[in-house]
Amino acid sequence: MQIIKSPKKLQILSSVLKKSGKTIGLVPTMGALHEGHLSLVRAARKQNDIVITSIFVNPLQFGPNEDFSRYPRMWLKDKQSLSDHRVDYLFAPTAKDLFDSSFQSTLSVGKETLQNKLCGLSRPGHFDGVTTIVAKLFHLAQADRAYFGQKDFQQSRIIEQMVSDMDFPLKIKVLPVVREKTGLAMSSRNQYLNDEQRERALIINRTLKEMKRRLLNSKESLFAVKSWGQRQIKAKVEKLDYLEIVDFETLTALENRNKKMVIVVAAFVGQTRLIDNVIMKSF
Ligand code: AMP
């Protein structure tokens, strides 16, 4: 596995690979890799000649009071697991490499639609930071396919929208949430949790699963199921940011059942903000 730090070098290399007829799969990450990330790498490995993984803790997507400076960084371990998974190129630029002092563009998607809800409300500017870096990575890696996790459901919808709106010539692949045996969605931020918090965090997925069961098996209203879920989670966490039943495409909160629904949640356990979701119809 070759490590590349220079954006221009990656772009030149990708052009050469494309010219020689190779397909490229890109897996963008912020590192502190776990099985969730590695499931994306494995899919990319299966479906492409060349796999590029990026590790970059993107300052643009963190708010001023968020965890940018203490976000887990595990360079040696990450490098080893990517090499074990036969990644061809690890792109690991610095912020200076990607955003020089003259940088001043932002790519913004769905301000009035996909962004003005859920995580977009509690993390102003977050998704602009995500789409800006992802657009840059797409231009640099020139991938045929890029891999994202359903774990960040709103993010994956926004990126799909960006690709469609801006005619990026690649396919977005969204893969299922990888969970610990307990049901807790894997996240680099789970490292912040102590044992007691980890135990309390289990209420999140348990509640989502039970809500899904009730929606499928009973005639209860969405409002009733949602209110029940909110009470369950609120009893165990420091703060429930949101728990909603939304439309798969638009992320708009639903009042009545429809074909493709997603139950989405964000909650603070201790200081740690955790997100999770379940889809009511599989991909
Ligand atoms: P991050 O490093 O948190 O920015 O995540 C990089 C990619 O991995 C994103 O597309 C995430 O949605 C995905 N990802 C993170 N956690 C999981 C998980 N538990 N299961 C599946 N994909 C995940």
C-alpha cells in the first residue's frame, strides 16, 4: 500500500490509472477505523481494480464547540488494517495540503430541504463541510464508485443528491450499518464512552428495533410510536437531540406510514453525540 499526501499527486496517479482502463473505488474516512469502515473497504476491494482510502479529519465539518481537536487519531493501527485489507493507496493529506490560504469555496446541498432538518439543525455548517471535502476527494481520486455508510443516513442522502445535481461521473454505494454484538452502531466516537455509558447507549438501538416492530405489526399511529420511543430514550440519555420517522428520500418527518421510512435518532450519552437509524424497507 502506497501512502500519498499530496492532492496533486493523487490526481495525476488517478488519471494514469483511468487511462490504463482500471476502475477505482474510493472510501473516504476520518480514520480511527472500525468494522464499519472496513466493510466499505471490503466492498470496494471486491468491486474495483484499485482501492483508494482517505483518512482526513476534516476541520470544515466540525462546529466550534465540537470534538475536532480530540477526535481519535490512530494512524499506525489504521495504516496496518488498510494494508491488511489490500488497499492500494492511502490518501492522507494535511489540512494545509487540501485547503491552502487562498481556499474560499463551499459546496452546499439542500439548504432548504435535505439540510434544514435532523443533524443539519443541531450542527450548522456540518453538511457544507462534508460536501465540500467529498467533492474535492471525488475530483482528486476520480473514482468510479465511492462507498459510504448508512450509519450517517442524512450524509449519504446529501451526497447522493450532490452527485446527481453536479453530474459527478461516479456511483455512490451505501452499505448497511455495522453494529457491535450488543446492537450499538459502531462509531469512532464510541471510544469516548465509559462502560456505564456504553450500557446506557444500548437503549438507542433497542428502541429503534422495537419501534420498527410496532410500526410493522400494529396499527398504532406514527405519533404514538414516536412518543413512546422518545420516552424510552430520554429516560436513559443526557439529551435526546431528535427521534423522527422520516421519508427515505426527502428526510421529511412523516405523520402517516409510507413505503420507505427511516427511523433516525441522535442523542447525547455523556458528552458523546451518537446517531443511529433503521430503514423500514431494505435497499
Ligand atoms: P467517518 O470516519 O466517521 O467519517 O466515516 C467514514 C465512512 O464510514 C462514512 O461513510 C460512514 O457512514 C461510514 N461508517 C461509519 N460507521 C459505520 C458503521 N457502523 N457501519 C457502516 N458504515 C459506517
